[in-house]
Amino acid sequence: MRKKAIVVVAFAALALVRWATPAGAQMMACAADREKFCSGVPMGGGRIAACLQEHAAQLSDACKTAMIAHAK
């Protein structure tokens, strides 16, 4: 039981680290936009980022801000 708890805590910590990165912040800020404009686009190879850039004028302010911050 203790081993399972340690694994769960480790996984949660890794997830928090992932979302704390600039890319993770962008993923969170752009989640609704990604679903709205790019739901059929497979992840990987920069395809999602390219899709979001194609829809730059239509993105939410939070997503635009996150994309600018990530580009720096």
C-alpha cells in the first residue's frame, strides 16, 4: 500500500512540474482554443502550435499571452 502511495505522489509531482513549465502554462491557457480550433490535429511535431498560429486572430487573450511568453 505504501509503495502505491509513493508512486501516486511521484506521478503528481511530475505532473505539477510539467504544468509549471512555460510550455505547460501555454497548454493550460490554450486548452479551450486548442479544442475549439485544433481538435482534429494530432499532437507532436509542432502541429498543434502551427494550428494555433493559423488561428491567432481568433484565440483568447490568455492563449495569445501564453503563446507570446512561450516564444520568448
